[in-house]
Amino acid sequence: MFLEYNDRDIWIDENCTDCLLCVRVCPVGALTYPAEPQRNTTRTPA
């Protein structure tokens, strides 16, 4: 579990969807992270 996920940990690369770990945290971070949430919502992990 990635409890202490910082913006650097989540947004390691612009291709957040390409990161398996990111894909899991992306949906969560997108809500709290005041960045471009569209970038994360582009791919919805089942």
C-alpha cells in the first residue's frame, strides 16, 4: 500500500497510466492532487 504517496511518487512520469503502481494510486491522487485530473481519468483501472 502506498500510504505516503507524494506528488513526486505518483507523478514520476507524465505517463501515469504506464505505471502499474501509479495506476492504483492515480484515481486516489487525482482527487486530492490539484493537477490535471484528466490525465489520470484518461484510463480507468477496473
